[in-house]
Amino acid sequence: MAAPENNAKSVRKDCTGCCTRLADFGVKLGDAQILSGINLHSHCGELTAIIGPNGGGKTTLFRAMLGEVPHAGELLFTHADGAKAFGVPRIGYVPQKLELDRTSPISVLDLFAAAISRRPLWLGRGLRIRNEARKALSMAEAEQLLENKLAHLSCGQLQRVLLALALVPMPDILLLDEPVAGVDRAGIAMFYRTVSRLRRDYDISILLISHDLSEVALVADRIVFLNHTILANGMPQEVLSSACVREAFGMDAFLAAKEAPVPRTEDRTNHHLAAILHVSGEACKCGKKHGGNAE
């Protein structure tokens, strides 16, 4: 779901210089240091996958970015050369799941009306709300679900609806917290195809939490291994083959990902395959390399 609108500008098509930066980011809850020393940046149109063991702080990182838990450090949305600052980014968020009352009569349209309008539902839903909902759903390949009851949606359909809701208003950065957990293979392929198209067409910066290494090896431009701090950060092959990932998962995750059967889907583009095979620490648009826990 999209965070409240702030002074950040809308996503710009064909943008080549916008960058979301986390600087010395950290989270401490009580006496427990959950995250520390997080320095990360993600450019527009870039998909960064975040992997790591359970309890390593991945979801806490997203909650801190959303303002749900206090944090140290800064979250900034800037031009890559640092010459122009846009302030705090507009953030869209898709949770791992949404707990639903299966007896509830609430529809997809009702969900959009409640989220993007201050008008009570019992007063009806205006044409503007319907049009905005239909437009967002069409971007997530879910326009046909507009009148469906939420309780009747499959896991994959519900996640596409939540993705559509996160696009209102259009975010600068999109946070996906294990968005395909419990979704079947066809639904996973459709979801990632949609996400790939959105980042390409709207230059959205995407952070994706996932435990599916074979999928992230194919769709991510960059992978971050997070275990309370960033232990590896770079191209998919170098991170999945790193010593810290081998220690955490008990295997060479890159080799395991290559050997996993992958269905043929439209989102397996040459761009993604090149990301897997590229082993050098290529500099990003701001001229800095992405290796390690540094910007």
C-alpha cells in the first residue's frame, strides 16, 4: 500500500539520475540492535533483491523506511550527482500477506475507496474512485478483479491487487516484502512479469525481500545479503557465490539457482540473464560501485 504523499515528486519516465539512499541507517528496539551501519542506494528503474536468514532484519528495514519503527540515519531521495535533493521519497508497499475475514463482503473497489478517499463507503463510491482503481489495477494486470470480493481472490490475485494499490499515488520506490509467498508458479511468473514491466515503463526503484534464490537470480539487477548489517552487496553471481551466503545457506546459492528448473516466462529477458552472468563490480549511474556495505 502506498505511504502518504509527501513533497517527493512523482516518478519520472526515462529518468536517469534519481537515487534512494539509506545513510548510516540503523534500528534499535529496546536493548536489541536489529540493524546497524546500513548504507545502501537504489537507482530508478533498478530492482534490488534483499536476502538473508530469518530474523536478520529484512522486514524491520522496510518498517523503518515506512516510518513504522524509529531509526537512526537518513532516508533520502536525491539526484545521483547530489546536486538536487527531492526530500523523502514517496513509498509504495506490498506486504507478504493481508489477513482477511472470509465472511466479509468487501470488494476490491471498496478497498481502493477506503484507501484513497476520505468519503465514507456508505455514501457510495464516486466515478473518480472507480476510474483510479481501474487504472491502477490495469497496471498490475488485475483490472478484471475490480468488482470481486476480496475473500474470493486467490493468493496471486490478492497480491496483484495489493500491488495495484501500492501504485496509488505512483511511488518513487516500491517495497515488496516476500510478495509471492504462497502463490503458485503461474502466479509468481505473472507477478514478476508485471513488476519488471512497471520498473521499465515508470522507472520505479524496487526493493524486494525474497527467500526464492532461483527467482531473484533471474529478476534482480543487484542482490543485498542482510544479516543485521549488509554483508554482501553486488551483482547476483558474486553475492550468491560469496562466503557469507554459502555459510548462511550451506551451499553455493548461485550454482543452486542456476540448476533449479525455471519456467519459460516473458520476464526472463536478456537484461536479467546478463545480470546473472556479469561478474565484475560495474559502476552504477552515480559512478560508484555497489560492492560490500558501501555506497
